[in-house]
Amino acid sequence: MSRRRATAGLLAAAALTGCGGEAPEPPLPAATSPAAEPVRIAAGPTGQTAVLAHVYAGRLREAGFDASVVDAGTDRADYLGALERGDVEVAADYSGNLYLYLRGRAPVEPATATATDGTTPTPTPTPTPSPEAEDGGLAEDLSELLGLGEERADADDVLAGVRDVLPEGLQVLEPAPAENTVAVVVTRPTAVEHGLTDLEDLGPVCAELALGTDLDFAGRSYGPEGLEDAYECMPGRLVPFGEQADLVDALLEDRVQAAALFTASPAIEDNALVVLADPLNNFVPQRVLPVAAEDLPDGAADVVDALSAQIGTEDLVLMTRMTSARDPYTPEEAARYWLEGGDDT
């Protein structure tokens, strides 16, 4: 039995719950010249960006470009250096993490990357923090880094910040609606019991609940300090976990009543968890953001921009599900599946 047939049930379940798999296909901008124009795409810093790289390559080839995916390393310094040297022309990243990296701060990623959290098995290396960096977290509040004063940063602020600090010779293309940011989630019974839809609802009952987190949460600016400042939310207990699977089990067994998870985690959909909205932007925005060389052909940029508009968070969930299954798809196989609209042939 082929792996595609063996995993058909998993993907069918994803489709039934609204998880991507049917990528719209807008008209493709045509290449400005015959298929001679090479476009090399870096696999990027995570497993999700590796799938996205193959998605970009597939759609660019459909448009007539000679597109390929190359391994430029999972360290952001590696792929940015490859872009600056002209070794690659495009890479996908996450807006918040890219901004924090470029400012010399620690990106918002789990201390231990696992197959279920959408990252590669080896955590992305981070730059050496600047002297004023705080131990275990962001050096300063994100809004302070962006020069916003007491106003909290939203996704557009972070995008503008990336543009301001991006190395010379590079550009950012249109961000996708897709995001993979930290969020507080609860089970549906807990949401109903306390009337929870967003973090403002959580504030008044926060002291009654235990919050499960990854190992770094307590030291982040959006952690306990951020929740208290934005929402007057002071969890009764903060319970750190080294593995996402253990954290999810604790939530389902009511050993913790809320959990901080990444929004593109399949565990949210698989367990019908409720993601509490963050109206005051406590958490760092993490939109999927293509980074490109300034000399990328305009036609290629148009193709990637059109494609980005079609990639939502549910598509990241599907990509993560496929590449982290017991018998995982490769990033190239997952990208082909998505590009073919989920047709399991």
C-alpha cells in the first residue's frame, strides 16, 4: 500500500474539518521570458517553510520559470546570507521572528522543537543577544523595539519594522494571511463554562485556572507579565512542559485549564480546542512572509504574491499534519498535494 493511500484517512479528516487541501488557483502571471529565468528558493528555517518553498517552486514552474528549492541552511543567517550573495532569490519566513532576529533578539520558538509544532527537529539557531537582552526572553517589549511607545504592535507594524531593518538588496513580498503565532487555547467545555471567546474574557477568571506553556513562556515579554499588563490575567498556576504532546494531554485531562500553543498546530483542530482571540495584540504577530532579492524578476514576484494570498493558517495546519505524520510526507510531496488541490491520486 502506498503512503498516499495509507494516509488518505488522515487527509480526509483534515479536509472534513476545514483544513486546507483545496488551494484556489487564480490566473498565473506569465514569466517575462521563456523558462530560462532561474529562481532558486531557500528551504528556510522550519519544516513549514520547506513545504512553502516547494509550493512557491511548483507554482513558479507552472508560470514558466526554472524554479528549484535549495538547502541554504536552517539558520536565518544562512538563508539571508544566501539571498544577499545571490545564491537564492526567495525564502519564506515568519514576520515576527524575522523582525526579532534582525534586531538581535530571540525568535519566538519552542525551546525543544518537535514534529508536532511545525518546526524542524533542530531548533533554529538565534543570534547572540545584545548586552541589554533579558535572560530567556525578548530584550524589550515588541512595541518598544518598534518605537510605538505604549501602543501595542499589530501585524502591519511588524511588517513595517521588517522593511525598515531588512539588509540592503533584499525586499519582502506580500505576506500571506497564514500565521503561526502563540495563542492561549482552552477546551470547549472550559470555554462554555466561563464564557470565553477572547483574552479579555479570560482576565476575570484567570486566577482560577492553570496555564500550561512551553519552557520559555515565563521569560517572554508576552508571558505572565504581558498577560497581566494587557488583560489583568494572572494564572493561578503556570505549568511548563518540554513537549507539546504532554501539554495537550494535560489540557484534555483538565490538569491545566488553558494552554499556550502555536496557532498552526494540528492539535488545536484535532481536539476542537478554542483559540482565544488576542484583541490587544499581546502575542508577537507571525505572518508567513516571503523574503526576496531585489533583482527577483517582476513576473516571479507577481506569482509569489498571488500565491501568498491563497495560503491561510488552515493550509499551514495541513502541511504540518502531512510532514509530521507517523509515515510523513516529504516537504516536496506535501507541496505537490497542496498544489494539486488535495487530489489523492
